[in-house]
Amino acid sequence: MKLYSIFFMLILLLSCKQSTKVDRTKILPFYNSEDFTPEWIAKENSNYSKIHKIAPFEFQNQNGEIITNKNFKGKIYIADFFFTTCPSICPILAKNMASIQEEYKNDTSVLLLSHTVMPWVDSIKKIKEYATEKKAIDGKWHLVTGERNTIYDLARTSYFADDEYKESKNKNDFIHTENFILVDAKGRIRGVYNGTLPVDIQRLKRHINLLKEELF
């Protein structure tokens, strides 16, 4: 009887261990820290409920509409940071966001969110002009502005988007990042990509499709 009990416990432990395994070829990791260390966390894992989420936010988009995290609840979205007068990486980022928009323009489960990092310059009027120039589709691609400190804090503590701040911890530093951040339907970071590289844009699209499988 004692031997049987030991055997039964071993089987139980093994089955529990197997239930927490994740197929890394089919499931994207989670990112819980600014060093973007990927973590595959099964639903059965006690840490699943502690996975990092984007903090609540409220901004105004190119049409002057109030946009909050509630607009993205249950949606997959790609976030980035730009400013309308940027002559270097921002035009490339916008071009690649437009490419993603075109790919998923009829897919209501995928949205885009671009935050200006120069809100003292980028008024709603300027952002509207920029959005029109980049052919942003209303309701699909939100370009937003708000208080500088609010945007910068969200970028650094929620999206982990500011590489220089990770080193300097200087809140006065200007944010200028090429990162595209992939966020799932529950507001959790599932990928980070160089928004200027075609190979990373293709990888991002593949990962969007993987996330879409989690929705259904």
C-alpha cells in the first residue's frame, strides 16, 4: 500500500508539472521588466496573475476624442512613440505602422496606438495633419497627445520604451525610440520590435497572428 501511495504521488506530481509547460513555438512570451527578458508563464502558474500590464491611461487622439485603455480592452494593439517634426526614424516608423494598418484594416481585433513625445509642440491640430498625411484610419490608428509627464511615465514604466532612461534614470531625458510594442487583449506586453527594420515588421505580423489565435 505504501509503495502504491508513493507511485500515485509521483504520477500526480508529474502530471502537474506537465500541465504548466508551454509550447514556445505556439505561444508568445510575456515581458515583465525593462530588460525585456521573455518569460513563458502557463495559466496554471501562480505568477500568471502577476504578469505586468500597461497602466490605465487617458489621452486625446487626432480627432480630439478621449482615448483610454478601455478602448483597447479585448484588442491586440501595437504601440509606438513619435513626434510630428522628427526627420529621422519617425517617418520610417509611420510608414511601417501604415503597412500594419493596411494588413489588418478590416480586422477589428487589431488596433494601433502612437504617442507623441513632444506634446508641447504636437497639438491635436498638428497630429490631425500628420495622421491625414500618413493615411491613418480613424478608429483603427489612434495618434495621441497629453501631458508630457504622463506620456513619459507611461512610456518608461509601462511600455519599457526608453532605452536611455534605463541607464540614466534621468526623467528630463527626451524619449526617442524605434520600438514597436505588441500588447495583447489583456494589456500585457508580448513582443518588442525594431520598427525601422522590415524583417522585424514581418516578425511582428507573424506574432500578431499568433496572438489572434489566443482570442478565439
